[in-house]
Amino acid sequence: MPDPSEHLVTLYHLNDLGPAELRRLLPSHPDLRITEIGPDEDPRDHLGTLETATIVLAPLEKERRITAELLDAMPHCRLLQSVAVGFDGVDHRAAAERGIPVANLPGFNTDAVADWTVGALLYLLRPYAFGHAKVQRGKWGPEGVRGRDVSSLTVGIAGFGNIGRAVARRLDAFGARVLVHDPVPSEPAREYVDLDELAARSDVLTLHMPLNDATRGVIGEDVLRRMPRGSWVLNAGRGGVLDEAAVVRALDSGQLAGAALDVFTEEPLPASSPLRGRTDVLLNPHAAGVTHEAYHNLRASVIDSLDLVLSGKPPRNVVNGVAV
């Protein structure tokens, strides 16, 4: 029998995955209470609601992050579910100290992010926008649009999880040489190198690393300086991994020929950011993983995760080491 004490509180806001839709997608749990704390509401104003929560869908906004203070207001919580691959919306270490598992949803947008990464690389290597603008102005000829073949380049992948591996498979098809940096080798046939060697040997550096104390700001002045002059950097991983001020300086000096960034240290990207208004930078609003297929996968994954725990089974994809 469903437990009538189950209370799902969602701080994750997406118009078509609100309480009514969650209830429709969880028909096996008719007694489940579902409460939404909206995107314009401060969770600290809803401590009474959180006190009875047994499952919480974590927010994406850093401003509404589930902190230790909020965790102390959730004595009955037995799962904090991130509705993303990342779990920045939760203090996962504080949750572990309180015995609350934090789970994420790996893999739902792997193809989407890998496709965007390779597409962004092609955008940098073959100046599509410049060529389009040239024809629009009534001009013609190859001046200014001569690019590079992917097959002529060495691409370094920093972070070789699901997305990094998917990027590598796509680059294999283009004939690029692929180097990998990751603390846990997952494909022995790949050439694994340390970060300094990865930078020194890579014409293109693409970042797919998690954000933690070890990786915060790790791609900075020193790493970019080691890269061949006129190289490119892409980030579709986590914004805080890359020192954006160092990227701007490297672009200004010619050390980098271009950059493609889907994620940023501060989001939305501030109007004052020196990354704006440049023709050598492709900016994207943290949407590399947003496709129809990825969103279908996300919905299916979050519902499967909720149904599993509501049925009395342990959660999958726990990221903070809490055994259930």
C-alpha cells in the first residue's frame, strides 16, 4: 500500500513538470502529497512545508540552493533528487553528514551536449557566421572563411564521463586525434595524459569536468599558456572550471584563436562580461543539453527515480556516498 505520509516537495521549476503533471505521471502513488515552492519563493520561507518532506526535487538556481540550514529543516527527507546531471543546487556534503542521499540524472542529455560540442567546434574551425554575413552583404570569395579540417587536429578532452566519451566517438568519425585527461580511465584503448600534457598537445581543448574543489578554476592562465598558439577552447561542462578572465586575455593576445562557452561562472552572463560582443567567441545560454529528446529522457528519468523510491526501493545514482 502507498504510504500516505509521503510528501514530495519540488523546488525544481519547469512549467510542464509541476505538481499536476507529476501526479499524472505517478499513478501508482495516489496518496502522495505534492507541494511546489515556486521559482520566485525563498525556500527559507517554507520551513513548515520542508519539515514534512520525504523527497525533495532540488532547484537549479544557485540562489535557492539547499543549504545545511534547509537540510536541518527536513528531518524526514530520505532523498534529494537533482533534476539534472549536475547537483549544484544541493550542499551534497552537508546532506551526507545528515545521512540524506543526493541523486542526479546522468546520461539523459549525453547526445545533446556531445552534438553541441562538435557543432561548436565546427563553428569555430569553419567561420560559418562570417561567411553568411559576407554573402548577406553581397560579397563573395574565400577570404576570411578559410578554416581547418577536424582531421588535422589533436583534440584534448578533459573529463571523460558519458559526455566526454560521446564527444570522442564523434571526433573519431571525423578522423581527429583524441587525447584524454581523467582521474579514472574508462576506455583503456584511449591515450590518457596529465592535464599539462593535454594542454601542450591539444589544438582544441574541450571541457567536460565536474565542478568541485579540485577542478574549480583549474583551466586558467597556466594551462591556456601551455596550449599551441592559435588553439581553441570549449566548455560545455561546468562554468567554474574555466577562468573566463584568462580566456579573454588569451584571446586578446592571440594565444587562443577562439572559444565556445555554454556555461559560465556567473549565470546569466553579466552584461559587463568582456566575453560579450566578440567575433571569436560563441556564447550559448547553458542550453547545450536542451533538445526535445533530452527533455523526454529527463522526464522519464525523474519519474523512474521517484517511482523507485516511493515504492520502497533504494535510489539510483547517489552522488554523495550515502548508502540506503
